[in-house]
Amino acid sequence: MKKKVVTKTSRGKYQKLFEPLTVGKLTIKNRISMAPLGMIAMADPCGGFTENAQEYYVERAKGGTGLIITGITNVNYNEMPALLMPCAASSPLMFMKSCAPMNERIHAYDSRIFLQLTGGFGRTAIPHLMKNAIAPSDQENRWDPSIHHKAMTIDQIKELIASFITCAVVAKESKFDGVEIHAVHEGYLLDQFAIALYNKRTDEYGGDLRGRLKLSIDIVKGIKAACGQDFPVSLRYSLKSFVKAIRHGALPGENFVELGKDIAEGIEAAKILVDAGYNMLNVDAGTYDSWYWNHPPMYFEKGMYREFGKILKQNVSVPIILAGRMDNPEMACEALGVCCDIIGYGRPLLADPYLPEKIRTEKLEDIRPCLSCHQGCLGRLAQGLPLSCAVNPACGREKSFAITEAIAKKKVLIIGGGLAGMETARVCAIRGHKVTLMEKSDKLGGNIIPGSVPDFKKDDRALLKWYALQLKKLSVHIKLKCTVDREMIEKSKADVVVFATGSTPVKLDLGGKNHVYTAIELLNGKKKAGKDVVVVGGGLIGCETALWLRQQGKNVTIVEALPEILGGGADMCFANYDMLKDLLVFNKIDVFRSSTVKAVNDTSVTVKTPQGEKEIKADTVMVAVGYHSQKDLYDSMKDSKKIVYNTGDSRKVHNIMDAIWGANQLAREL
């Protein structure tokens, strides 16, 4: 009998991602890991996991993830308020009661789960979430220099080590398959001990590299002694810091002097830590002083940690986990064996918990893409709120936000095909309603279409493509190039009418010059920018479009009326705000703050600045000062006998998350 030849096609295009891996005596079914993401406000009153947290992790196991690494769980309460996040040491029996049944469910899907244990934040603690200001050495808080952190005593360090060991024992008893130590990573407390920039101690926990690593060494040795040598201990590990000054990170490609951990020291530290007993390294780069490296916004290229994983693969023998915008499965497969042994998916698994199964079955078109926007995840954590996802409102609340079949099926008419209109249509169709969506233009997407033009916004384009496919599969009746008026709506047989008519750009009277355009006109190609562009408005759209124009070789100047661009980051995740702000400087885009345009001339713009008037060369002026809600049609229907709702930008101009979440909430209850 001839031996059956297994071809690449029969094994699956991405089979490499689904080969098992052994860590010590633990077998992981595939090469996909859920990257650890914060568990702020996900603790029950006894320090265990809330029901939402349990369902959140089980859903990712159900979706095919081989190894789940939880977000940070506290090992003690010395630094942070009680129950800000789960803690295995708070009430061990109650912790086991919440986690053991969860882990049994996760194991039923043949997935494995590690509990990530954190020693805390040290100087990086967010002030309003901090209880005690401690650090390896006396120093300022990263966010608020007026807050002083005291150096930890030897007794406090010993107590911290004992807490790690206790929590690891409880984790093992709670049926976790291993633990991950958080971290010699991102500038958290253990990383502050490891880096000379932050650790000025002269005792056994300071001095040379081995002394600075002693805390992390003592932790793993203690856990191995208490839990057994076969109990896996992973380490969250940043190879390089990218710190050019306190509170100032360095961008990719920037020439700078490393003040934190450089690659040579990172390699040496990794070898020491692996020799101490760590079974796996979960690798990235950066610290809180270069925060966007640890939480890469859309401005980073995909796979930006691969070079760091490759370096460590050549220098240590333990498995390497690598994340960093690795959502392209072809890139992931190419990285395995060269840069890493396991691919870490963080935010992509928030956006779509079934990403692994969709990759395995080669249904990539059905994967809901992560936008790297941080609006629903990191942005919420910074506010002390549970994480979720801008494009997946059910993330972190899988039960309460589940889409259920409607008892009474309705005819739903949706006016407007932007994100809010499409999300309303999608959810209503899943619930069994008969849905018609009308859009006045020739394609779905609304303002996201021009907004997704810059190359760094390609995931926005992927989201629009995903919505179009889902609506097609759900048989939503879509009418394009369809202008709707009140008479048409009144004559329709719709039981419910949802208005999602979006918004239009605010226009300024700048003297009627014909080279004054909106950002949308330049982005969608209706108008062409010249060589010298003045951008009026330093909000997100103005700054991102300015960066896009500069990347085309234009000379770009931003004029912002407020003292800070991007609203000072008030409505943005700090990582995104900080990187975009730095990119404007790096790309030599001039910014005039607290300034206004006084006159637009044929070849220049006169700007009133705090230092006096400036004449700026310009053959193009781009206006990006906000949007007006388009709600006239909705307002005209308020006295109608039809049931009407308004959602998305036509209700309130905000962001992508607000549009999707508001529409999802409305549609789930229609």
C-alpha cells in the first residue's frame, strides 16, 4: 500500500501555527498565545475573578487559543488599593473558588492558562490608582513629578518575594498550568530594579546587573522550590528600553543614546534569568518612558518586535513568545522558528476571540480586525475601567452583551451606511429582524473611507471590508445611491427607523480662496495638495493627515488655536497621543500652538502667534476643525408616528468606539 503524501494544502496553509509545543512537561496544543492584558476592575470582593473575567477567558479558549496568559494579578496590597485587580493572596480559598472552575472549562477546550503575577508599578503607578508610592530608589513619579516614591526597604523586598511565591502556590492549587512573572518588562517595578537608570541601590538588590536582577532571580527560585521544578514559570521580558530621557521615548529609526537597557545588556540579562529557572520569555521592548513601544499604536509597522525575538532566539534555549501587531498569519508563520516559538495575540483576540479557529479554517475574511486604536482596551484601563474593545463591545462582558434572537421580528430601516449604520444592521440581522440599509453615496463606510487612506490606517479599511462581507452574509438589503426624505420614510413599511446619517466637516471662511480644502477632500482625492501645506486644526484628524502629507514629501505646518495639539491627549490613549506627537517632531512638521490664521493669501498664510505674526509659505490650506452632526432628517421625524432612533455621529460626533458601541447597544434591544 502506498504511503499517503500529506501536502501543504491538505495540512492547511497555516498549519505551522497549529503544531504543538512542549514547555518542560506541559504540552500546548498550538503556537497561539493570548497576550496578557490588564485586569483592572475585574476582581470580585474576595480578590478572585469576576464572572465577566471568567467568561472573557473561556471565550478565548473556545475560539482556539492554545495558551492563555491572564492580565496582571496583584501579589499584595502594599502599593495599590485593595481589589483594584485580582489577588491570589487576598483570600486563597475564595480565589480558588472563582478560578478553578474557570480553568476546568478552559481545559475542556484543550487550552492551557498561566496566571500572570505582578509586583506592581513602582514609579509608573498612575497617581489616582496608587496607594503607596514605592520604587527601587528614591525618585519622581513617571506621570506626576510632584509625587515622590520612597526606596523599598529590604524587609519590603523580602515580603514581595514571599508574596510572589504564595500566589504561585495558590495558582497551582487553582488549576492554573503555570505562572508568568510580570516583569522585567515595560518599566514596571521589577524592571525598575533591573535597569540602572532607575535602580541606584548599593545593597544586594542593586549595583551590577546580577545584583539588579536578584529580585527576579529570587522570585523564580522561590516558586520552583515551592511548586516544583516542573511547574512552568514564564517571564514578561523587554529586551531594549528605547529611553532617550526620563519621560521621553525614541522612535523607530531615531538616532539616540540609550539610557535604559540596551540590546547587549538585554541579552546578558536574559541569559542570567533563564539560568535562574525561567522556562519561557514573553518578549517585547520599551518602558513607561517610551510607552508606545510596549503598546504599539497603528503608527508602528506590523511585527515590530521580530528583530528582538530573533536576537533572543539566538542567545537562549527556552521558548520565546512574541506579540507586536503579528495579526497577519503569513507573517506569524514566517516568524516561528526564526524569531519565536509562540505568537502572542493581545488586542486581536479582544477584537475577535475566534481568530485562531478562523486562521486554522482559513476564513481570514471573517476575522474582525483590531485597529490598534487603544480606545476600548488601554484607554479604559487608564481610567480604572475594565478593558473591552472598540470594535467588539461584547469583549469583557460576553454574557451580558450576547446578541440574542428577537422575540418579535421587525422591519428595520436604517438611514446611513457608516460604521454606526452597519453595526446596527449587523446586530439587527443576527437577531432575526428584516433589515434594509439606505446609503446616499455609492459605497458603505461614511467618513471612515477618507479617514482610512493613510497607510497607517489600513486596519480601518479592513474593518470596512469586514462589515461589508458580514452584511452580505446576513442578507441585509442594501440600497446605495439612495437619497431618503421624510415622505419616503413615512410610506415605508418599516416598524423601526434608525438614523445613522453621520457628520460633515466644519468649514471656515478664509477669504474664499480656491486652495482651501477640507481634510476629507484631500484624503479622498477630490482635491490635490501642493508642495507647501498649512493645516488649520491640530486635532486627531489634522495631525494624522499632516503626517500623511509629510510622508508624501510635502512641507507641512499645523496651526492650532488651543495651547496643546490633540487636546493634550484628553480623549486619546496616552501611547497613541505620545507617539503621534513625537512623530510630528521627528518628521519636522512645524506646529504653532495658541495661534490662529489671520489671512490666507495666494502663496502664503498669515498666522497670529503668541510671538507675533508669522508669514508661512503655502499653496494649499487644509481645514480640520471638527464635524457637524447631520441630524436634520431625524429632527424632521420627531412628530412622526414611526418609531425613530438616532445613533452614531448624527447623534454625537465622537470616535469609532462611540459609534460602534452606541449602535450595538441600540440594536441589541430593538
